Amino acid sequence: MHDDLDDPRPLYVRVADSLRAAIDRGEFPVGAKLPSYSEIGSQFQVSHMTVKQAIATLKNEGTVVARQGMGVYVRSTTTAEGHAPDLAGINSRLDQLEARIHAIENRVDLLGDR
């Protein structure tokens, strides 16, 4: 990040913009892990709190997702059709599939008992 003293935006916004631009350029493709907060802080010469705010901005807009104890990863925000995925619908379908698999496993177990 260039140290532009004329840029009135808060540092965390500038860091978030730089990270978003790197993601858009493909430096961090979907599924890629971002550098640690310490590494980002060193790269941009900002505090841990500034990095935390920048990452929170990216999380709130859906650009990245944090996995507890694992890091921050770039996430896909659109499907192949260019629409945000319907997570409730996906979870519902997964629940249905799980129930069907469970029913099949029960039938296989019953057949094995004969």
C-alpha cells in the first residue's frame, strides 16, 4: 500500500481495498488462505487492530470467511449463474440427502440381518 498522505480514508479501508484488489487480480484465488494478521500488518505497516478491521470489512461483504483456528480464506460469493447461493436451500437439500442415506443404510442393515 502506498503511503498516500492525501488519502482521507481510514487505514483499515485502504488495507481492505488493497486486499480486495489482490483477490480480484487472482493473487488469492477462491479457497486461498490469506496471510496471517501479523504478515498483513507488516506488509502494510499497520497495527493488528487495523488489520482486524480490514478483515472484518471483507468478511461483512462476503469476500472472505474466517475459520476458527485455521485462518481467513477467500470465498466464492456467486454461483456459475452469477447469483448469490441460497444457503438455506443448500442446507435443506443436504438434510434431505442425509435422511435418505440414513434410510438406505437402515435398509441395508435389515437385509444383512436375514
